[in-house]
Amino acid sequence: MNGPIDIQLKSIQQKLQQLLKQYQTVQKENAQLKKEAEKQKIIINSKTEQIELLQQKLDAVQVGVNNWSDDEKINLQKRIDTYLKEIDKCLSLLNAE
């Protein structure tokens, strides 16, 4: 009778070892994902700070633009439109490749 019990115990031990290996693998993967998540949080915080700085600069420029004459605003709008057309051309060339 010890034979079948020994076989069952060995089978259980093998399954436990497999589970332990899987558990260790999952733990390692989890640790890596946590590190990556922390890196992404740092990047997000950095980008958020950049956005805030750019928003402050934009606000400052808008205040300055409000003091511009209509001709200056029109010229600026034309320059921006020209830049946007050039950017669109570049994007279309990149997409064509």
C-alpha cells in the first residue's frame, strides 16, 4: 500500500515544485513591472512639469499678443499657417515612405 501513496506524494511534490517555480517567475515579472511603472510615473511627472511650464509660457505670450496690433497678429497667423503647411508636407512625405 505504500507504493501508491509514495507515488501520489512524489506527484504532489513535483506539482508543488512547479507551482513554486511559477510563483517565483511571477514574482520576478511583478517586480519588473513595478520598476517599469515607477519609471513611467517619473516620466509622467516630468512631462506634467514641462506642460505646466509651457502653459505658463503660453499664457505669457498670449498676454503679450493681446497688446499687438491687428497687423502684427495677422502676420503671426500667416507665419504659423506657413509652418503648419510645411509640417503637413513633411508628415505626408514620412507617411508615404
